Amino acid sequence: MKWLKRILIAVVTFIIIIVLVIYVISNRHLSRKFDVPRVALTFPTDTESIARGEHVAIALTKCGACHGDDFGGKVLIDDGKFAHVYAPNLTRGKGGIGTWSDADFVTAVTHGIRPDGSALLMMPSDAYSELSHADLINALVYIRSRPAVDHEWPASSLGPLARMLVAIGQPLFPAEVINHGQAAPDSMPAAASAAYGKYLVTIGGCRSCHNPSLSGGPLPGAPSNFKVPANLTPAGLKGWTLGDLRRALRDGVQPSGTPIDTFMPWRYTKRMTDVEIEATWLYLQSLPPKEFGKQ
Ligand code: HEC
Ligand code: HEC
């Protein structure tokens, strides 16, 4: 009995130490502050730029998929064990970011950093850091032009599972992995080319789900009932044609006719133009074939 008690005490002490270490390490990530130089960009006000911004924000960067189609914000994850993550209200309504300056907005989107220097959680700024200045400001001007929505969301918080992921180095805060010194291009002219496709795949967040090498695989920490992102390299899309990709991105169906889950944001990619889908196809076809889930 004495031994059993000792072993039990040792096990409990060990667990307490592990939990403490996880909390101390994850708190260090949570409280980290960033200081990046602000970029002064001039926001356009003409209707053509706003129309282009609507296409960028909806079809390409899919801001509404997380922040809601009215940009009033949305619950993304509501799971006590993993995390409570809210994509905030981006409008000028109550609880929104109406008081933020243009530079604050740009810094949040492209660096993943709030005006107070803290890092945004799970906001795909690593993808948006590559947005051309023209696409970026047009998208932001479009979002600013939307009607005000009054909705105040609670602050996001991490549960034990997400803290563990942070402690072992999963980049849940994109600000930690972004190269903050990198300059984005002024504009990216649309063309049916693999180079433009690479740009679209990056700013489209395809890498956030389909893994940076696009070979697919389960998302870290995702519940087991979530559909697993597919392998988009030529090894995964074997036998696919440009027409098949167009159907997948526009109608949400595989070549066999099987519906694609809406966790794959085809309700947004359906608005991609023919040139954009062809560019995406050319880029995906130019990738080295990778086994499912391999980096
Ligand atoms: C995959 C989901 C996702 C997508 C797509 C996304 N966001 Fe976010 N965004 C978030 C989350 C989550 C947060 C808040 C994280 C937190 O609480 O730390 C956030 C925060 C922000 C913030 C900071 C707001 C605040 O009050 O702190 C801005 C600004 C923002 N996003 C703009 C955008 C824009 C513009 C786009 C499209 C170009 C976009 N987001 C696309 C998930 C997303
Ligand atoms: C929010 C996560 C997410 C994002 C972002 C995302 N996908 Fe997906 N995608 C998925 C999931 C999950 C599946 C598998 C769905 C299923 O099995 O029904 C999928 C499936 C697909 C398929 C079908 C493949 C097959 O073999 O059936 C294609 C094509 C595809 N995605 C392309 C893209 C492209 C291109 C982008 C970027 C523009 C993208 N996806 C962005 C999650 C995502």
C-alpha cells in the first residue's frame, strides 16, 4: 500500500509539473508583443477598386468564410478542451473596428498583429502577408464600405489541448512565423500562368488547410468528425482535368460526382474567374507529386 501511495503521488506530481510547464510556455506565446514598422498605403475610394476588392475579399481571400458574410464576426471554434475562437466584427458597428486606422487594419491583416502589438490567433495573416498592395487595399476598402453590424464578441481563449499544441511549437499565432521584413508586390496582374496560380493558392489560404506543400492531411487538433483536406499535388489529383478542378471549385463535386464537404470553402471559390481557376490548375500541376500528408 505504501508503495502504491508513493507511485500515485509521483504520477500526480509529474502530471502537475507537465500541466504547469504547458501553461508557462503557452502563456509566453500568448503574451508576446510584436513591433513592426507600419506601412502607409493610400486607400482608394473609386467604385472600380471597391468592386475588385469585393472579388478579392470573397472569391480569393474568403474573409467572410470566417468573419461572416456580413463581416459582423462568427464563432469559429467553441470547444472547451480545444479553444474558443471568435473571428471578430470587422465593420464600424458596435464591437467592430471602426476606430482603427488604415495602418492598424493593414498591420492586423498582413502581420497578424493588433494595434497593441499582441498576436492574432488563427487569423491566416501568413497567407495574407503575400497579398499585393493593390489587392490588399481594395479588399480592405470593400470591407470598410459594408453596412455597420452591432456585435461584440468575447475574446478568444485557449483550452488545454490548444495550449499543448502551442507549447510544442504549432504556430497558432501566425505572427510568430511571418517574415515581417518581407515586402509584398505592388500589384499582381491576372494571367493564366502557374506564377499567378501560386499567388492565388497562397493568398487563398489553400496551404492553411491542405498543408504548406499541398499534399493534404488532417489539421492539427481538428476533431475526428472533420473532413480531411485532400492531396492537391499531381499524385492526389491523378486523372483530373482543368474541367474537373473547375467543377470542384465551382460546384463542390468531385469528378465521380461525390459532393465535396463545405469545410472546403467552395461556396467562396465558386466565384473565381476562369482565368483564376486555370492559373490555379497550372500551378497545382507544376508541383512535385507528393504522397498524402508528406511535407
Ligand atoms: C480562417 C479564418 C479567417 C479568415 C479566412 C480571415 N480571418 Fe481575420 N481573424 C480570424 C480570427 C480567428 C481572428 C481573431 C483572432 C483572435 O481572437 O486573436 C481574426 C482577426 C482579424 C482582425 C483583427 C480584428 C480585431 O478586432 O482584433 C482583422 C482586422 C481581420 N481578422 C481581418 C481579416 C480580413 C480582411 C480577412 C480576409 C483578407 C480575414 N480576416 C480572413 C480568422 C480569419
Ligand atoms: C478551410 C480548409 C480548406 C481550405 C482553405 C481549402 N480547402 Fe480544399 N478541401 C478541404 C477539405 C476538408 C477537403 C476534402 C473535402 C471532402 O473530403 O469532402 C478539400 C477538398 C478539395 C478539393 C477536392 C479534392 C479531391 O480529391 O476530392 C480540391 C480540388 C480543393 N480542396 C482545392 C482547394 C484549393 C485550390 C484551395 C485554395 C483556393 C482550397 N482547397 C482551400 C479544406 C480546405
